Amino acid sequence: MRNDTTTTRFQRSALLQQLTNQKSWDLIVIGGGATGLGVALDGISRGYSTLLLEQVDYAKGTSSRSTKLVHGGVRYLAQGDVALVREALYERGLLLKNAPHLVKNQDFIIPNYEWWGGPFYTIGLTMYDLLAGKLSLGASKHLSKTETLRRLGNIKADGLKGGVLYHDGQFDDARLAVNLAQTAVERGGTLLNHFEVRGLLKDTQGKISGVMAADQETGTTYELTAKAVVNATGIFVDDILQMDKPGTKKLVRPSQGVHIVLDKSFLPGDDAIMIPKTDDGRVLFAVPWHNRVVLGTTDTPLNEHSQEPQALEEEIDFILRTAARYLTRAPKRSDALSIFAGLRPLAAPQAGSEKTKEISRSHKILVSEAGLITITGGKWTTYRRMGQDTVDKAIALGKLPAAKSTTAQMPIHGAQPTPDHSNHLYVYGTDQPALQQLIVQQPELGQKLDASLEFLKAEVVWAARYEMARTVEDVLARRVRVLFLDAPAAIRMAPEVAALLAQELGHDQRWEQQQVAAFTAVAQHYLLESQPAPVKAAAA
């Protein structure tokens, strides 16, 4: 089992104590999604005292709701954005090296129903492979009709000409976020979830000098000063910009992406499917993930953002309708184990009606008159480069002393190759033996949380002790991914998880009841058959 020092490091009391011990910081990062974690870890890698504050939980928003791909972006190549694709493919290679327990080489097949499909996509994907250089995951190749049908057991044979195989990365987004937070803490950073920034501090010259923030659990407020403050809040960047300068024009406009999770039988092999052209011009993926299948995504402009975005009926219909064109056994609404929606922070159109699927996913760094650094755009694959570029900007502004980033070669917490994915505990990487030792010491923790699923009671205790989980949702949505894999099962598990957490964190029965009620309310958004009234979509 782990030693007391390791256990204490991740305890909230120890992290809060650092707020008292540290009078001022080199770097304060607002936001604990992929971008904020990337910025914080980069700052820590250069030796800066770094504080990250997240209002809910790591990867609560968009960063836990991706298509689960670490990729260069085949469609960005089709749009001619070669620089973005090259950068993303390089970062894909680094992630595979630095987090091999969570990122793997995934085979994708494009089924071709046109005579020109095979040569066309083979040529395009060969260029994709070349851009990856020495970090390529393998060569693309054409497949015969027979081979395509063999590998994709549920694909329609009528009219099929063949397929094109290519390689990309596949991962667990929220687990990576948690591991990044652990890495940052282990390397001396201070990270606090459920800690909301409510205002910005300014010096006598009107320059940003820190933040005012509140512990969401106790209500205690803090004034925290820093040389540099970074706004890395994704779809919420405009909320922080308003704190800096009320009336500032909106920087981002949310675009919603929806995914439906199905039983593995809808994609029985190990290969993923990529449909390169759909009714709305996007690609559609069917990707194996934790012995289920993730089907998506959409790109729907919205007029407003929220912590729990909801799928629109038109998005659900689009995904199911498109899947039905290609799958022999087409999924129905009743087949959905879970449905989730995420909001991408795209650049707000300045003029005209720019279609969101054509807006570049390149990241942008802006600096306000008061010196607030804001990073927006980008995607999970390039999180590390986004962090590096943001800290480089702070150095260029003279806010931080020059120092070199070392994140490109930095192993992420848990890093170890995991060729065997048959045991779901593989996602814990190097932590897996200690987790299993916990079960040896307390055999009752080896029991399942629900008879129909693989997840164990020990994982709840582990999440509280070592992964900074504070609520039932933290556990079931982002430490143990049940809410995204099987929402009804997650609801069934909630009372047991609440009881285990209450015992571990020192809460009473009333807290348990409140947690179960709060989680059940959130989980309703992941049930396809009982969708609340959807948010109205904006005109594209």
C-alpha cells in the first residue's frame, strides 16, 4: 500500500494548507479542463510556483465529453489546415509515449460505397501518415470488400466496394485529466477542484494581480496573488473576461457535439468506423471504448452555454439516421446506454454566418489591457502544446522569468504500457498493484458496485484518497466512467458510492442523501428516453 506521505499529498486539507503557506504565486490558472491542466503542468515543469483552481471538477465540462480520439484530424487535412494536423500528429505521438496506459493505437476503417473511394482516401491518408513522420502509428492501406466485411461485422454489404484502414489514437479523456492533476500535485503544484474564482484582483495601476476565489465546500473566500493569471476556462472564458472588463465582446460561441453510447455488439470487432461525409458535412465515428461503442458526433451552434448541455432531438435523429445507413443492425433510441453532449469553445463569428465545422481548431492566446492571459480553442490532442505556448506568452510579456518547458518528455501519472485491456483496472497503470493491495487488505472492497458491471467498491475509495474526488458525480462521471457508459447503472450505484464516500471523507447520512439526489438529477441528462426540454439551437 502507499505510504502516508503519498496519501496526504492528495488530501484536500493538505492542498488548502498550501494556500495559507504560500503568500503569492508565480502562476494562477483558472480552469481544470485539458487546457488549464496543460498550462499548470507546463508552469510546474519550469519551476514556477503554480496554483490551479477549478469551479467544479477536473474535466467536468467539454474535456470529459470528447469522441475519445487522440488524433491529427483527418477532416482538418481535407480543409487544408496542414500545420494544425502536423502539430496534432506530433502531440499524438508524445501522448502515446507519456500516457501509454490511457492512449492506444486504434485501427479505423472507412467503408467505401463509391468506386473512387478506395484510391481517394488511400492517397489522402498516406499524406496523413507522412505528416506524422517518425511518430506515425502505422501505414494506411486499402482493404478488399471481403476483408472489410470480416473486420466490420455489422457493416452493410450491399454496394460495398471495400475499405481503407488507417491508424489514430484512442483514449479516456477524463482519466487523463485526473492523471494530469495527480502529476501536477506530485511535482509540487497546488490544484483545487470545487473552488470557484469569483473575481480578479488588480493593483494600483489596474493590472491583474491575482484572483478572489471561494472554497465551494466551506464557503471560505481567499484573495490569492500571482505574477501571471491565465484564463483557461473553455466555454466559460467570456465569464472571466467580463470580470476583467465588463462589456467585453464575446470571444467564443459554443458548438455542441453529441455522442450516443451503445453495447459492444453494434461494433463487435476491434476496429473503429469513420464515415467521411454525412448530411451536415461532418465525419461520423463509431469507436470501441471500454467494451462499449461511442457513436458521434454533431456540430450544432448554440446561443448559450451550461454545465450540463443536453442533446437536441435533431442531433439524436441525425446520429441514429446516419448509423442506420451503414449498419446492418441499426441502433434505436432504446439501445442507448448513455448519451452525452459537450460544448466546444469556438471563435465567435465576427461577421456573416461562419459554419462551425469549418472554424479552425487551432488555439489562440489573447492578452487584455490589464494583463489577463486567455487561451481558447484547440483540442485534447494538443493540450500540452497549448500549455507550453501559454506559458511562453507569459514569459514574453515579462511576467515570468525565462525557463524551458520539459513536458514533452514528462511521463504522466500511471504511465506504463498496457497491452492487456481485458481487466478494466488497466486504466490505473502503475497504480493498479496498489489498488489491488487495498482489496487484499479490505476484501469487501473487491465487491462490485453493481452486479451487471465490472466496477469495484475499491475504486471509489481510491478515487477519494488519491484522485481528489469529492462527490458522487466526481466518481461516477470522471473517475469510474459509468455515467458515460451506462447511465441507468450509474443511478443504481449512486447510494453505494455515496455511502463509501461519506465514510472516507467524514460526512453524515444527510450528505449521502443530498449527493444521491444531486447525482440522480444530473444523470437524467444522460438517459435518452427521458430527455428534458432541449435548449434551442442557434442559426448556423
